[in-house]
Amino acid sequence: MQMKKGVEQSISAILILNLLPDKAVLPGEAISEQLGTSVTYFRKLLRKLVCADLIMSVPGVKGGFRLNKRPEDIRIYDIYLAIEGQQSHFAPSDVLDDVLNLKKNDSCRLITEIMDEAETAWQSVLKNKTIAKLSEELQQERFAKEVEMLQQWVKEKMVL
């Protein structure tokens, strides 16, 4: 399984938006530039995050984006769903059933069951991590200098 880069970029963008004070917004172009992504591509990601009610778009000259939910209420899985969608990563072709010459109603489903279990396991991990938890982990001493620089950048780029 391989996730699109957009999931990681979206998580990073939401972590950046979490640094904003109340009522402030951050222009999408600034976030895109900070993440080193194409502005056009990044706008599509932001749109998906807005449609999923994870972030809010504020229109106008002093517009931009901010969180639409509390960081404790934004699960990494929610971001994943907003970008990737609900589809399963495994589409069984029933090769083993064909090898064993089984009919559809006698399907052995061994491979499908393993893949379903694996998918449930990684979804559980993503559902248990929130933006708040990731933000806490970023507050570790080893990231102090970098987070401080990012907070300064946010202060320079934010719009009140």
C-alpha cells in the first residue's frame, strides 16, 4: 500500500494551521510555499480538507485557512479519508479460488481475510492519533529550535 504524498502534506498543513492564534488565518500560497508543493496541486488538497470540514476557508484579501475543529477532534484518519477517500486498498481477484477450482459460493477468502485484518489494523492506528497528539510530540526538546522557527514564520505570514 502506498499513500499519496497529499496525505502527508495535508497532515503537515494542518499541524501548521494548529500554530495559529484564534481568528488568524494563513494564506494557502504561504503554506504551499513552506511545504515546497505546487500551489495548484495544494489548492486541491485544501479544497478536500475544507469539504471534509477539517479546515475553514476565509475568503477575501485578508483571507486564508484555519482549523475548523479542535486539534483533539481531528484524527489522522479523517485527513487520510479527506484526501484518499473510503476505498479499500485490496481488491480481491480470487486467484486462489481459481487455482483450487472453487465456485463463488465456496470461496475460501483466506487472502481477503488477511488483507481485511491488515487494513483494520492500520486504520486503527490512524484513528487513535490526532493533530493534538502530533502537536504534543512536536513540542519535544529535540524539535524546539525548528518549531520555534516555524512559529515565527507563521506569525510573519498569518493574517488577522
